[in-house]
Amino acid sequence: MNQPSSPFSKQQLLPQEEKLEVLKQKGELFIGMPREGQLQERRICLTPDAVNALSAQGHKVLIEAGAGENASFTDLEYSKAGASITRDTKKVFGCPIILKVEPPTLAEIEMINPQSILISALQIKMQHKAFFESLAKKRITAIAFEYIRDEEGKYPAVRALSEIAGISSVLIAAEIMAAKEGNGLMFGNISGVPPVEVVILGAGTAGEFAARSALGLGANVKVFDNSLTKLRNIQRNLNQTLYTSTLQPKNLLKSLKRCDVAIAAVRGKDRAPVLVSQTMVEQMKKGAVVIDVSIDMGGCFETSEVTTHDKPTYERCGVIHYAVPNIPARYPKTSSISISNMFTPYLMQLGEDGGLENSLRFDKGLRNGLYMYHGILTNRTVGEWFGMNFSDINFLIF
């Protein structure tokens, strides 16, 4: 006699894990934005429009007087947008959430209250062990915005700033060529005049936007990258056929000998690869311009040395080098708007979720930016780099 078939599948009859509902409850954020202390840093994390959007949701923003001046945002604009303005730096750093572009100094960390939340850049290559030890001592939860991923797995902050750096590199090259020490050439594809020759190392975001700008100004552009996928993508994204090549020394040297501008935008894991030796630079045209966008990771030219916005260029082997590590800060208003566009939705979501704890549970991309959780280091790269103990965030939150 046949047994009646069960209405449940074999899988459904097995013991199942219980899923507890995590209730979301809206929370009020109290955000502090101190004035950036670094000499070269002129950007700010939130524009007055962003502050207005946060204030409309019931969140409070306390800004140090003059914090937006260098990005052409006045205290009056922030005040009208709903922010409170103070000259007391300690009061700003005393807020539960601190928002900064540059990572705080050790002196600034001393002003932060225990158990606070810090959202800023990390700039791991420029950090030291004492920085993380100071955060741990105060049991601070810290998020590096350059490590935050979006729903596609991309890094929105890195992409936004790379777009600015790529376009800037071409504009800066044009300025240098027109300056007294420059070669006197002009972008523009003037009738009867040979176009400016541009070589771009790297077909990532910065390389793509540098190529887009150079082509728009009428230059001849050659792009080098070892990723064929990136080279295909740059041709598709620019919607035109341009010279692309893998990084073969013979082809690269041939192009460098002829070029008027060379832009390096290749990033490695620990440091940027040195793709152009001093011997290759010596064979470039006299008066040619090198813009090393990758200098913040060591630079792609062997002859590159870090410079500042105050003294951005130097000459080596007859070639003018520009190697400022913080190129987007040259255009502080554009950069600030770009950073603010990325920050605002995350902060709004933090309020909707009822605070950072819940947001970290729901948002895997935000969790990727976390490197310190209540004073416990959660980033493997930082742990291995500085020889510090670290814990998996998934074991700490759930």
C-alpha cells in the first residue's frame, strides 16, 4: 500500500536556523565637522545643501567656524542650512560622530570622547602604529571612507576622487606647458599644428578621465595597461578607437620619446609599480611634462619625488615633474561636493537604521570600510601591515 506523499520537502523537515527580526528604529545623529588642520587640505565632507538635508531629517550638525572657507562655503551658508557654528574645537571633537576628510592627528584623537564614531580617510601608507593604538585606547569605532563599497562592489569615494584627479592631470599639464618653464605647447588641435602627444599609464578611472579630457582638447592619446579588460572598457566608455597597448617596455619607451605629456595612474596593492626608469626619462623630450597621479602610493616614475601644492613641480633629466599626492584638494569646492554626495546617503541611512550598529548589520559595503570597532581592530590589511592583532567584524556584530 502506497504511503501518502508528505506536503513538505525533505529539506523543509530538517531543523532550520531561527531568524530573529532586527527592528529598525529611526535615530537622531549628532555630527561634528572640525576644521581640517593639514596645511594642504582644503576640502570639507558636507556642503550646506547636505547639511540642510540632514537637518530636515532631525539630525544635528556642529561645525567649527571657518571649516568650509577654503572650499568657498561660508559659516552663514551652513548656519542658514541648519548647522550650529562654534569656535570651540574641543566641542566639535566631543560630538558622538566625527566627520573629517583627513584622518585625525594624535592630538585631535585626544579630544575625541570614548566610544565615539569617526568617519574619515585612513591613508594607511601615511599612518603609524600609534594612531591605531590611540583609537583603541578610547574604544573608538572608525570607518575609512575610501574602503566603503557600494552595491556593485565598487569604491564610490575612490572613483569620485579618481575622476577629479584624472581630469585635473590634463588641466595641470596644460598650465605647466604654458608657464615660463614649460615647452610653450597648447592643447587644442589647432589647424596645421601637430596635436599634443599624451601617454597615459593605467586604464582605470583616473586614466579613463585623463584620456577623456585630453581627447576633448584635441590631443593624440596612447593608453598603456596590462589589463586587456580595462583597455577594452576604456575604448567602449570613450566610444572611440584610440591607441592602447600592454605595458611592453619597447612600445612604452617609443611612445615616451615622442610624447609631450606623460600621466601615470597605476595603483598597486602595497605601492604603485615603477614602470618608467630614470634611463627612460632621460630619453624623453626636453621640456616634456610628467604628472605622477600615483605618487601617493610611491609613484610610477623612478624620478618622481613628493611635492606640495605650494611648490608642485621640479625638473629632472630635462623633464618637468608634477608629483602632488593630494591632487583633488587643488579643486576643493568640486571635491567637497563630490565627497558630500557620497556621504549624505550613508548618513541618512544611518539615521533610518537607528544608528551605526544596525547599519553595519544591514550594509555589507559599509562594513567593508570599518577598521576599528569599539577599539578592536577589524581590518586584516592594517593588522598585517603594523603587526597588530585583529578580529573578524562578523564575529563581533552578530
